[in-house]
Amino acid sequence: MCGIVGYVGKKEASPVLIHGLSKLEYRGYDSAGVAIIEDNLLKVTKCKGRLANLEAKLNENPIHGAVGIGHTRWATHGEPSDLNSHPHSNEDETISVVHNGIIENYLQLREWLSAKGYKFMSETDTEVIPHLVDYYYKGNLEEAVMKAITKMEGSYAIGVVSTHEPGKLVAVRKDSPLIVGLGKDEFFIASDIPAILNYTRDIYLLNDKEFVVINEDGIKLLTEDGDEIKKDVFHVTWNADAAEKGGYEHFMIKEIHEQPKAIKDTMTSRIVLGKPIALDKITITKEQLANIDRVYIVACGTAYHAGIVGKYAIEKLARIPVEVDIASEFRYRNPIMNEKTLMIVVSQSGETADTLAALREAKKYGARVLAITNVVGSSVSREADDVLYTWAGPEIAVASTKAYTTQLIAMYILALYFADCKGTLSTDEIESIKAEMLKLPEKCEEVLKHKEVLQKFASKNFMHKDMFFLGRGLDYAVAMEGSLKLKEISYIHSEAYAAGELKHGTIALIEKGTVVIALATQEELFEKMLSNVKEVKTRGANVLAFAFEGNETVEKTVDSALYIPKTAEILAPVLSVVPLQLLAYYIAVQKGCDVDKPRNLAKSVTVE
Ligand code: F6R
């Protein structure tokens, strides 16, 4: 996710901005840049790649000035490139902007501004902002920014400097983080506290649509109507390390808590009630879809588990047969593929060697490849015919959490799009699933509140050597992901089983005290699932069950239960996986494991 810093003071801005950006590197980025006012001129240096590249450029051609803004970019609109990097400026280079977030109506704004003669250089959504500010500038920068934001839909934290008022920095936020640092005769803005901790521990926490205006006279906080606001100063007592994790102990738990936002972002502008599903730049047509007779979903690990949910969703909603394959197996089994095949590859990093190899194999046979990935400009995104991005933001913990839930959302979006194209669902049916999807972020927040049951269960059971995860239908798919989470971060052996299959052999392993996690969200299979749970209970298992609210009868059969808010059954995995992620996390913490960097694992597996 992008990082922003800004400085107004007496020091050279350049090293302050670079230091601040280096403290935001943990957020993930693919390019970086600064804009500094030097002798009333705007000097911008930016480039693709690591911060070290930017530093080298600045060492070669230093910029001297005490007012500036800096940015690390995590690409969403447009490839990582020098041109798409921030800051972005207006045509005569008098106004420069850094931005974190997504301007949802940027295409309309681009058209509107182009009709007024504004020229665009990049593919970014951000570039509309300096042009909007330019359009509204009538001698007062904050007034121009205030007018500009009335045109903007979406999320933003922005920092703006201008040669018209060279000592000034204006910043505002909505649904993206932004803090203000208060030093002695110097002020800062930043996406996160670590960026400024070297200089000050006193900060203002901005709320949505609150403005900060900094110049040589000091600092002002304003409402969107220009009225002055007073705010309490927040004194930071944490160290920089804790601050990077937003106060959470590990990146994994932070990322688990980021899921409501990640889910919401991934649906943004694609799922809108009363409007057809929008698939970004995906070009697959109704006619081409009618010609597709087979879909393969190919991926590894967690992404493979998202693929299994995708199979259920596409088959149920769009009635297209789907096979799901582990990427490392796929190409060695001589799969049947031709131009009537659609391959969906799923990869958070977009760099997984096995997944890339499968993609290339499919292309050799003339199959069309659609990628679901989280990284703009990754190898998978460049080599696939079509890309649907998950907008989870960078995932830093090795164990995948928010990438999985956003991959599920991407799968539902595709399934609904296919269903619409093929006419397998009525408009009302599609609208009702969309309405349920839009409620998922809020329901996910609800699930995140029920930690105590899981913490208690973890502290009683963390010493076990084996655990079982049982489910039927979609619950089985989620059970696989829950089991993988537990294995990889707590090193406890676990197996996910289709609950009805257990009695065909594996039930021999159940004895007094064996821990069984049972998922029971699928209404049609509920009674059958309860029978399977009874089978393990009577053999002495200690069962923790997850079911929808309203199904409290499950308590008669199990030892402990946790309820998740009711949603459409097909969407249940988005909610039911969250307690499984939390359970794995709490068990790993109890065991003292290195949660964010489990042994033997890497975040991106670039070898076959
Ligand atoms: C598990 C995990 C891995 C990845 C797998 C694929 O938590 O993170 O199983 O899901 O290595 O990685 P991507 O999605 O980057 O292709």
C-alpha cells in the first residue's frame, strides 16, 4: 500500500522524506518519488524500483528546499513505472500531489478534465488530482484542494505542494490513513507513525475530510468547509517496531484485521447494486464465454484453496464445469486443453514459479488465461490475457490471510459475471447475492470481535500434536485452508477431511481428546454434518464447531461453538475462514512460534 510523507520546516526536506519513506517500506511498494520546492520551482524526482534507486538519483542531482512531499507507490492503476510513480503534477509543474487510496470516478474526471484541455501523462487515477487542484486554484491552495475533493469519489490521503504558495503544504484524508507530526518549528505528514518517530512523538490523528494546512506561520486544522478545528495532541509511547505493525504484535494479526477493508476495496466499483458487474479491463465477451466448455483453476497453497471455493461458485452460479488443480501437478498430467478452455490462475504474489509454468503451458495450447493476483505488474499479470486484481494491499506475513479472502471475492465476482453472461441466474438472483456481498465487510468486523472463545480454546489445546478439520461442501474447502494455516505457523500436524469421508478410514485415528474443528455453515448439509460430528464425539473427540447464528442447537453435540453472522451460504467461506485464521494465530503465539516468518517457508516461491 502506498506511503506518504511530507515536510515543512527548516531542514533540508530531501533526507527527511527519504528517511520517512524508508520507515514505510514495510507497507510494500514498487516505486518511489519526491517533490521539493527549490527556489520557487517544483523539482520532482521519481523512479520505479527500490528506494535506493531514488536515493541514488537524488545523490546525483540533489534538490535543496525545506518544503516537500514523498511517496512510495504500490501500483493499482497502471504498471509500476517511472511515469506512473508519484508525485504527479499539473502541466506547468506548479502543483504536485502524492496520493494513497483509489479515486473510483477517475475515468469520468479524466474525461471531464480532458474536455477542458488538461493533458494526462500517466495511467494513474491520482493524476486527476493535480489537474483538479489546478482547475480550482484561484489564489488559495487549501480552497482549491477543498473544491477538488468535492469532485472525488473513493479513498484518499493526499499531500499537495505548489510554487504558487511555496512555503505551504496542504493535506487531507478520507478512508486512507494520514497523521500529522508536530516538531519544533517543523511539521510532518505521513501515512503512518514510524515515518516521523525520528523527529517527534507528538501527533494529530486526522479524521475523514479533515484538512491540515502547514506554512511558515504554523499549522491549521480545518473542516471541509474551511472552519478551524482544535484537536488533542496524541503522544506516541510505542517504539518504531511496534508502530509499523499499527500496534499489533505481528503482521499476520494486523492483516487478519485488515480483511474487512480489503474485501470492501476488492468489491469497489465492481459490485454496485443496480449496475452490471464491472470487470475492469477484462475483455472476455459473452460470445467467447459461450464457446468455453471447460474451466481450469490452477494455483498453489492458499490460492489453490480459494480456487476450490471458486469451483463451487462458478459451477453453482454459472453452471460451467470447473476443475481445480495444484499448479505443480497440472502440467505433468497432460491436461486436455484447447482454445475452448479458460484457465484461471490465482496467485497473491503473481510470481509463483509453479503457477507461472502452468499458465505458460495453457497458453501453448491456445487456452485463454485469466489471472487473479494482488500484485500489479507481476509476471502472472503480464503474461495472462486478462487480469482481475485483488486489492488486498501488500501482504507481509508469510501466512496468507487477506489475500485468501479477497481471492474469494474475486471468484464470486467472476462467477456472477459468468452467470449474468450465460443467463443462468435472473437479475434478481444476482442482485440479491451482490447485496449480501456488500454486507460482508461489516459482518467480517463482527466475526473479528469474537476472539475470547478462540483464545481460550488455543490456550487449552496448543500442546496437541494433531488436529482435524471437518466440513462438507464449501465448509470442506474452508477446512483445508484452516488446516494449512495451523500447520504452517504452529507446526501442529493437521488434516482437513470431507466429514462424510472420515468413516472410510481416517476415523481410526480419533481417540479420547483428539481435537476436531467442525465447520457447519451449509444449511442443506447441516444435519448430515451433525451426524459426522456425533461419530467423532462418541469416540472421545474434543469438538469446536463453527456455525451460523441461529443454529445454536449445535451446542447439544459439541464441546464449544462459535457463531458467525448469517450470510448467503455460497459466501460463508469469507466469514468462516476468519476464526480459523485467528485460531491458528493464537495457537502459534501460545507455542512461541515465529508467526510472521514460519520456519522453512518463503513469501514468494519462485522455484519449481
Ligand atoms: C499459505 C501461503 C502459500 C501461498 C502459495 C501461493 O499461507 O501463503 O500457500 O498461498 O505459496 O502463493 P501465491 O498466491 O503468491 O502464488
